[in-house]
Amino acid sequence: MTTELRRLRNYINGEFRDAADGRTTEVINPATGEAYATAPLSGQADVDAAMKAAADAFPAWRDLTPA
């Protein structure tokens, strides 16, 4: 029986994305040794995009008060 692996993605600037270069790795359940998901192998371009999104959002976020 083959089960489909869950596909994990990066969440950057309000959208889910694959790694910029498309690389992935399998996520293994250590109790069973079976793969249960694939995850992006994020590289420098992904980190740069996340850092830019965070820096752009910071001015609005720093002035928010807790609900």
C-alpha cells in the first residue's frame, strides 16, 4: 500500500512557497523509519525573501498592542 506524502512548504510574505531551487527532502518518523512528508530545502534565496518580508512588516507590527 502506497500513501501519499504530506507536502510541507515555506510560508513567506503571506503565501506558501516551495524552495526557490525546488529542492526537497523526506521527513522521517523516527519511531517507524517511514517517510510521512516532504519539506523544502530552503536556500539563501528563500532566507533572503523571508528576511525582506519580515523587515518590510516590522514598522507596522512594532506599533501594535496586544488584544
